[in-house]
Amino acid sequence: MAINMTTALYSHPDCKLHEMGSWHPEAPERLSAIEDQLIASQTAPFLEYRSAPLADIDHILRVHRPEVIERIRSHTPVEHGGTLDHALTYFELDPDTAINPYSWHAALRAAGAAVAATQAVIDGEIENAFCAIRPPGHHATSTHSMGFCLFNNVAIAARYALDICGLKRIAIVDFDVHHGNGTEDIFHNDTRALMVSFFQHPLYPYSGADPLGMKPINMVNIPLRAYARGDATREVLQQHWLPALHAHQPEMIFISAGFDAHREDDLAQMGLVESDYAWITKQIMQIADCYSHGRIVSCLEGGYKLSALARSAVAHIRSLASLA
């Protein structure tokens, strides 16, 4: 076993209070499953656990329009006399995305975790971090919350690194099975940020597969067919991601860590397994070691089959911590 690096895990109980109905796949049990697997795999003792703070609204405003924030805040259902008004239990932001009385604080904790992890990594307190947070973020655009996402946690953290911490170049790696349309919208043609991704196509949100010559200059989006397996994603990384990342020489790397491309996940039809996520993570770490002093902040996105999510997320975390 390799020597453990300082890897922090950021989370908060508030992130489990946000839920969108018993039918909804983006459920609080997702975080519990990861926590249980961290214990079962004997990974937990090697991590530094940190509580996610509430995000500063000014940091969110660097990414989202004020009306996005106000829509969530003003439509958050309220409790009356300690009980919920049943008619106000949920407010739908879109057909897939709702908020309950606890969603506002959960969203602030999720964004706050990403920013706090970024500051801690830049300050050298830790080498890298995984943010076990929800709601996820990579579908949230500058003007809309959508696709299970309220605020774009990775984009908020990346903009914080650029605008507040003074980094010149960052990279965002997105291996969720769905295209990170929100992140692309926010960093469209911002040459300080390189985004590399693969995703199943066609699949929600039906974006990212732009014709040649129409792609944003700082996006390396690689659409993959349904049932693509790990060898296809490894080829994408070697042929497309790595050359772009080496050319960009990022000073910090952010990961939108979705695990819904796993072969057991019912929300898509790709064929990755835990070893693929571990391998991808190690390749990203090699880039970080070359150009970023090892600095990585990873944030949970998708992954809805609880067992597959937990095993995959822990494989990712163990790689970050050099335990595998």
C-alpha cells in the first residue's frame, strides 16, 4: 500500500435533508451508501473529515444570475408551527428538480464545501479533497437550476480559484454519464478554464455533441454511444483528454465526479466499473502532479444505483488518497 496523502472528505448532515420525493433517484440515501462503503472498505480512517460551511452568496453570484438564487430562496417551502404545510412541501423548479424546506441550506452547504475545499487545497492544508455533497451541480447554468441541480458547485469553486485565489489556469474533468451543460455554459470560451468530458449521447440534456467547428475553444467534449465500456473511455482519455490537459497546464483540477456511467446504473446505458473510475482518477492525478502541485477538488455529481455508486465513489476516493 502506498503512503497516504492528505485527502479530506467534506460533507454535512444538511445535504441529506434535501429530497425531492420518495420516487426520486437523487435521494439522501446516496450519501449514506458512500459513507457505509467508506467504513466497510476500511477507507474512512485514512481521510480527514471536514464539515461543509454555508457558501457566501457573493461566491455563488460569480457564477449564477441573482434571479437564480432568489428563485430558490423565495420559493423554498416553509414550516408552520413546527410542521410542514403539505401543499408547500415541494416546489418544482423544473419537471425533474424540486426543493423542500431544507434544500436552500443543503445547496449552500454543497457549494460551500467545494469552495472551502478549494481554499484548503490552495493553502496547502490538504493535497486533495472529495466533497460528498448533494444536490449535485453540473447541469445548473448561469440562468437556470435544472436536472437535479440547484447551484453549480464545481463551477463556483473553479471561479473562486480563478477570481479570488488568483490562479491563471484551471481544468474541469467531468466523467458523469450526462453532459455537464451547465459547466459548459458558465465557462464557454473562457480560456482560463479547460473542460474535458465524456458522456453518453444521445441522453439528457442532449447537448455537448456540437458539430466540428462549432465547439467552444476550451471544451473537449467526447460523446459516446450507449453500452460503451471502460476501454472506450480509456481511449478517450488517452487520445483527447491528456493532450489537451498537458497543453493547458492547469494550476488546479476540479472533478465533476458522476458515477452513473457504471454498468449497473439504470439511468443510462454505459458500461464502466469501479476499476475504470480508479484508473481515470490516477491519470488525472498524474496531470495534477505535473502542473498543479497535486491540487484536486472532486465533487459528487450523479450515480443512482446505490451499491454501484458507493463502490465507485470509494474507488475514486481511495485513488485520491493513494490507497489503491
